[in-house]
Amino acid sequence: MENFKKLLRRRKTFIVAFIAALGSFLIGVTLPINSPGNQPPALSSNAQLVTVSESQAKQPKFDVNNLTLAIREKVEFSQKAMVQLQESRFESTVPSKFKGTTLREAKLDSRQKAIALTFDDGPWPTTTTQVLDILKKNNIKATFFWVGRYLQVYPELGKQVAAAGHAIGNHTWNHQYIKYNEEGAAREIDRTTALIEKVTGVKTSIFRPPGGILNNGLAAYAQKRNYTVVMWSADSLDWRTNTESLMENVMKQANSGGIVLMHDGGGNRARTVEALPDIIAKFRKEGYTFVTVPELFKMEANDLKQQKTAHK
């Protein structure tokens, strides 16, 4: 995160310097320049002098104060825009009321129809990029749960996911189904979270246990460390079914506030890539919008606030 803050400061410095340079350029263009090489030709008559003076008098006067104000406004705008960029790209936490809990779906107001697509076991060569391309084409943000040792091998893929604005979660270092004591669970989870932050700048607090196993020590440690344990409400079973069955599995289990489990890594995920565009199209036809897991639970939190306000 410290690296990201340094990067953010460098970008701010660059923007300020650029705008200041632009202001200096504009001043140079607008104000008269009286260097020897830019002197007007010698005047041979009073009439010429009057003509030139009148022309100069008609030119608008340059206001340095206005330029200074304009530059200040540009800087403030750029700073706000960068803060918004940071919040949109690097938000992988859910509201505090959900931390330390296990969630399978969000409870949304009946008027809302939103769903979260999630992808496990990456980053993975080829497939992760293909999924990213489909999501970009459809203007969708999703949530990726990463295996630490794969991120270690493919950090550039991880950077691409983060740069595209998707949410990122922890899926352990080794993706094993064995039982863990607290020390072992700490190694699996803490090491992965640290690498995610080092590679992308994201400090995630969402965790998904491999295989959805909740009783082997991993979920207990994650909750103790205030992670939100994120399960799912719709399982695509994309690791064992054909493309058509994959779509059927997703659509028949789908509901507003739901979380869809798919995979972009851990093996051959060609079926997932093939089915994804049709899944997106079907959801959109039914009126769904797509959000990340953190956004989904922010929606629930906002609904609860509105309900409390309405009953006051």
C-alpha cells in the first residue's frame, strides 16, 4: 500500500508540474514578447504608430489572477479524480458490519436486481486474460479470488486485473483441502494477502476457502482476523460440466443479491470462457446489473440504512 501511496504522490506532483508548465506557456503566448528577434519593424509615420497603438489597445488584457485560479481549480479537480480512481480501483473490502462473518448472498430491496460474478483459482495464463476481455467488452466489474502461489508466478496478470478495476480476494497460498492449525492457516492467508498488496496495492479483506470448506481452520482464522468469508449462492460447476449445463446451473440458482461461482484458473477453463458471454446476456435480459462482492454488500448496507431512516 505504501508503494501505491508513493505512486499516487508522484502522479499528483506530475499533474501539478504539468498544469504549471501549461500556465507558463499560456502566459508566454498571451503577453507581448519583446526580445530582439521579435521587435516590430521600424515605423516611418505617425499614422502607422496610431494604427499599431489602436490595434494593441483592442487586444484583451491578460489577467494573471484568472489564470492562477484556473490552474488551482485544475489541480483540485485532478486530485479529486485521483482519489475517486483509488477508491474505485482498490476497494476490496465490505462494510464493517459484515467483517468477521460468512456470507453467501446479499439481502437487497426487492426493487434492486444485482448480482456478483466471481472467479476463483487465478491468476492463470490465457484464461484470466480472456475473462478480462469479456468483462471489459461488457463493461462489467467482477471479483477474483486468487491463489498466492499462482500470483507469485503471474504477477503481471494480477496487475492487469487490478488495473481494470475488479475486486480481489484471498483464496489461500496453496489451495489445499487439508486441516490447518492456526499457524498453518496464518501462513496460507497472511502470505497471500501480503503478496496481493505488494503486487497490486490492494489490501483485501475478503476471503474464500478452497472448496468452500468452513471447518478446516482456514475460515476460523480468517474470521478471527476480521476477513469477510465469501461463499456463493450459485455454483456453475464449471470444473466438471459442459458449457450448456454450466449456464443452466448458474441461471436456475440465480437471484438478486446472489454470488456466482466460476473459475478462471486452476486448470482448463475453456468452458467458462465459452459460456460467459451468454451468461452475461441472459442476466441482462432478465434485468440484472453486475457488481463486485464489496459493492453488493454496500448495497445491502445502504438498504438497511434507508429502512431505519424511513421508520424514524
